[in-house]
Amino acid sequence: MKKYIIERDIPKVGTLEREQLRQAAAKSNKVLEQLGPDIQWSESFIAADKMFCVYLANRRAVIRKHAELRRLSGKQDHRNRQSN
């Protein structure tokens, strides 16, 4: 699997409460379940107005499908080399 970092512009995401972030994560996890084993969430980082999510996936298309299903669009996606 390849590693992808998705940068999303989300105004004031850094001010969200933990429960709001948990709800967003639950929605993302449901979408991941639908997409099956071709994609895995690794970790996320939150800044004032941005969220960076790290996924492992077999294809870039599955990353885009995840964003589509979540109704979010990734501003940028960067494929990094696969970790051994």
C-alpha cells in the first residue's frame, strides 16, 4: 500500500470540541468500512483551518472515492514512498 497525505481546508477546525471531532471520525470510519480493505486511515493532524489525514491505500482512486463519499474534497494529495 502507498501512503497518502490529504490536506483539507476546513475553517476553524482547530476550534472544534473533542466530541465534534469524534463524530467526524465516526462518519469517516463508516465510509472506510464501505470501501473495504483497499484503504486504511493511519492518523490525522489538526491545525487552525486545516486538517491533514494520512491514509494507506492501493490506489489514488480509492482516496478520491473516500473524499467523495464524505462530501469533502482533498485540496492536495501527495503519494509518499511505501514504508517497509
